[in-house]
Amino acid sequence: MARILVVDDKEVVRDGVGLTLARSGHGVCPASDGASALEQLDKRKIDLVITDLSMPGMDGLELLHAIRERDEHMPVILMTAYGSIEKAVEAMRAGAWDFVTKPFHGDELQLAVSRALEHGAMRRENQTLRAAGQSEVVDMVANAPAMQNVVAQLEVIAEANADVLLTGESGVGKEVAAKWIHERSPRKDGGFLAVNCAALPGPLLESELFGHEKGAFTGAAERRLGRFELADGGTLLLDEIGELDLALQSKLLRVLQERTFERVGASRSIRTDVRVIAATNRDLAAEVRAGRFREDLLYRLNVLPVHLPPLRDRREDIIVLADRFLAAAARRDGRAVPSLTADAQQALVAYGWPGNVRELRNICERAAVLCRSTEVPGRILTPWLGGSDGGSDVAVEIEVPAALAPESTALPTWVCDGQGKTLEVLERETILATLEACGGHRQNTARALRIGVRTLGLKLRKWKDEGLIAQDR
């Protein structure tokens, strides 16, 4: 557990806070004043500081500034009396993580501690990944002129601090571009968080973004910090920004203009230092004309606009991306990296890629699982690409790993005609053939196809309800 420094000039407070923290398994280092607290910070590894605001000599605000000079990322929680709220707010603006008002309940303190430690762990993880060269963000593939222009824009944008609007079709890599900007910006030591605005209904999304107080609504059993707090000092990606309802758009506009917000159910304003990157596959100007998106919010977001091209407009990048996806999938399984044959490369480049980079990744991962040879031939890929090789009759053999098949059953080979079939039909035939090869074992089937067992079950249930497969599947 964490090692926490507790600073207060009153021994009874130090003992009470220490006992509360010890019950949660934390180690406690007490200090009676600011000077001894700084001395402990210089000698020990401390994960969190909890300090009283009003102390003789060096008060909590002065101690906060001194801590910031030593470690700008050290989370600090202030304990304050009710009459010192204004000074506590000043401390929050100076970089304190949170404050609790005396007298406080032990659960309230433990909640603040757990949130602060979670935030600190996220920062340390980001730093560890960068130091180890294992960040998810890699150099963007940009052999195509259209993508070279985008990267040139992103390099300039990364050095700025203004908000960004990324546009482009679904699957073009807007989140990758957002991470690329973050990792090369002055905020790279802060956190990167992403929120899909289309994934949650309005009330839940408001709580996700801004947090809520205990009792703010039915089911709010404890205070929760929102993404604007957790991403403080870093970058927040708002994906599918066009899905926000007008009420939330108004609240977001205020945050972008004033950099302050209130948790749901609270009246106290919280200042945030977050760079917002918004992303959408919609035409926001058309949404404004239709009355579904605020024009003033569009102007505020559109300070630094970047349009990401579809994969069909950057064909020079397709093979490089495919090789990366194949290599990543093979290494996950501890296997040798397969290579694309010449006809496979030709098939990939010729395809229209309506699902863009996301579709390319999916097909490469599927090929890495189902084709266990050292090469990926074009005949494996063609049915998944809608027969994009021009129309010859295609018979495709897909190998299901022998290790996943029952020992007493010879492994069958699935042969399908790829012409004239929709993606839905090809998906169903792929899943059913793999299920048969695995002797009806759903867990092995899901592992072979790299999908979840629950996802497999939902698909089978849907096809049963539609009368497409037998009820005993």
C-alpha cells in the first residue's frame, strides 16, 4: 500500500488520521510542522501528503508551494476548518489535489486518498511506459502525401496549448492522432484520458466528465471525480463530440472558456488545466445548421482543426500498417511473424477499406490467428475483402489451430466461396466453421477468433432467434 505523510501541529489529529489510514493498510509518516515534513520528503519515498492548512510557522499553503518545487506531481490533500474554505480554494488553484473540511468522516478522507493515489499511479504508469519505450503511441505511418501533410500539422499543433478538433471517417485513427499530439506536447508528463461521448446517456456522461458529489442523484453513494479532474495537467480526448446533447454542450463551452466547472450536485467551482482534443466523424457545420450543435462551441473547438484522410486516400501506407498489425498479433501469441505474399499485398492495396485502419487491423489480426503458416497468401484475405481481386472463383482454406480441436476428432478444413457474400454472411460462416472445428467448445472458438466468449454467445443467440442456425448450436 501507499506511504502517506500526515502533517499537523496537533498530535491528536495526526494520530486520528494515521489510525484511519492504517486501517486501509497504508503506511503513515507523521510530521508536526512544515519543516519536518520537507525533511521527510527529502529522505523517504512518499506517495501522498495530507496537511493541515492552518499551522504555526509554515502553513499548509506555503508547504504546498515548497512541495511543488521538489515534485510537481506529488498529490497533496488539505485539511481545513469550515471558515478557511476560500483559502483552501486558493490552494487548489495552486496545485492541491483535494481538501477535506473538519470535522470529516473517516470514509470521506479514505475516498479522497484513494482518488489521489489512483491519479498518482496513472501518472507514474505513463512515465514508466515512456521510459521503457512501451508507450502505446508510436510514430504514425506517413508514406502517403496526404498523411505527410497531416503529420506536419500535428507537429506544429503538439507544441501549442490550444484545443484541437480532429475530423475524419470512423476508423481513420483519430484517437491515435490525439495520443500522438499528447506524447509530443509540453503536457506529456500528465495523463491522457479518453471519453466516448456516444457511449453514455446524457446524465451519466455529465457525471463521467465532471464528477458528482455523494447523494447528488439516486445511486450516488460516494463522491466521484470526473475526467476533467483526473486529466488535470494533461490531455482529455472527447471522442464523438457531435453526440453531446445541447445541455452538455453548454456546460462544455463554459469549461473551455473559463477552465472551471462544478461537480454534479456541488456549488463549488473547480479549476482545471486540461487540453481538450475533440474528435468526430460528423460534419459539425451541418449539425449547426440543423440545430443539433452549438455554433459558439464549434468556433471554440475549431481553433486547430485537422482532417484525417481515409485509408483509401493513403494506399502507400496500407502494407506498412498491415505488417505492423500482423507482427503485433503474432508476438501476442508468441509466434513467428508471418509475411504477406505479393498477391496478398495486391489484394490489400486494391480494396476500398470502408472501415479504414480499424478494418485493416481486424483483418490482419484474424489472418494471424487463422493462418498458421509463415506467409499470408492472397486467397486467405480475398473473401474478407469482398472478392476484391477482380472476380475469379475463389476457394479459401482457413486453418483452425490444431491445439484447439478435440484430440479424438480430425481437424476439418473449411472451404467457402468468397464471391457475392456480405460481410455478415462471411462472419457467420467463419464463426460457425471454427465452432465446428473446435468441437462446439465456445471458449476455444472465442480464443481462436480473438473475440469474447460473451460476444460469441450473443451472436449465436441472435442467429438462432433469426432462424439462421439450429437451436442446438
